[in-house]
Amino acid sequence: MSFFSSDSPLDVVKHLVLIGVVGLLLVLGFFYVYLPMSTHHGETITVPKVTGMNVADLEKYLDDRKLAYFVDDSSYSANVRPFTVLVQDPLPGEKVKEGRKIYLQVSMKNPPVIKMPTLTGISSKTAMLILKSYDLVAGQIQLVPDLASGQVLKQLVNGKEIKPGAPVTKGTTVDLVVGDGQGNQTFAVPNLINMPVDEALTLLDGQGLQKGEVFEQPAEEGQVAGTVVRQRPVPGPDATIRTGQIVDIWVAK
């Protein structure tokens, strides 16, 4: 009696077992032999570092490593050469399959044009922060006589005033004209000696002068407590002062 005869129920069971074994071998062979051979399953490539490289050098460099690239973003930096790779994804050292694309952010050749921000009327420190956020460069700060201490009065590009909203390229240097807290009007130093301290301070404010230090000292003979007995700068026929300057006073206790 041959193995393949089916004269008995036992022969039928043998045939079913044989068919099951052959089917299992075919399935295992497909997943563990054929697929790995056809798709290189399990083979990976370590992603190289391409940041800092020029895009023109990438095609051969990555082709030799069986990888590809795609530029999906760009940005401008005044300190970076055009077409330099700034960011890559996946990162260097990651494992990928053969033929994987590396997505790149590349530096632009020409800076983008933006609208000039408004810097006038704010402090020079705030203006410099705004310039940085717009990728503009803070240039020279020119102090001019003005009571608006530390406040930006004008914004200049190449020596000419530029209005807010005017087109300007990123990376442009912007100079600032800033008030020094002192006006340009000159007049005689006011005489505060023997004046009550509150009247003296009111006079300083009315003439556009700033209160400096207020010192106290024991009243001497003939001095009235609460009055100014000394001041700096000292008044005199030829003594002058400029709007916005500081005046220190000494008051009798």
C-alpha cells in the first residue's frame, strides 16, 4: 500500500497533515526567505551629517550612500553662505532604509524683503530687541539733545530716515537717533539759596531741570530749617545750565 493511497481514514489524516506541513513551509519561506531577499529587509544605512554642506555637493555624496534629499524649506542668514544646509531630517546617526530622502532647510541667496518696524517713541533697548526679532542689525546710536531720555527719535538706513512700513531687506543695518535727556536750550543757573525746598523743586521742574540728590545738613546760624542752603551747580553771573540737566541741593535740618 503506497503512502498516497486513501484506502483508510488514517491515509486521509496523513494526506491532510502533509498538505498542512507543505503550506506552512511555503508561508514561512515567503516571509523569511523571499521577502528579505527581495526588499533587503533588516538592512539599514546610518544617516550622515550634511548640515554645513553646499547643496551642489549633496547629490553625489548621498547617491554614493544610497540616499536622496529634498529641499522643503529655506531661510536667510547674513552670516551663512547661500545654499548651505542649515537643518536636516532625519538627524545624523539615525538608521534608515536604502533610498530614504533626507529633508533639508537651506540658506537663501537673497535676503527677503520685509516692512520696516516702528522704532520711534520707544526706548533704544526695546528698539534693539525689535530689530533683532526682525533679523535687522542695530547700528550706531547717535545721542542728540532732547528731554526724551533714551527714546528713539529717528530711525536711519544709510544715513537717511526710513519710515515705518517702508520695504527693507533682512540683515540691513539700522542706525538710531536717541534723546540724551537734555535739551539744547541754555540759560542762567537759577538761584535756589534760602528758598523753601518745595518751592525750589517746583522752580527746577518749571525750568525743565531735573532734581538730583537732596542732602540734609544741620542748620547753621542765620539759616532757616527746611530751606536750601547750598546747590550744585552754583549760581553766578556767568553760570549757565541746559534744559534737562541735574541740580543737587542741600537743605538745612
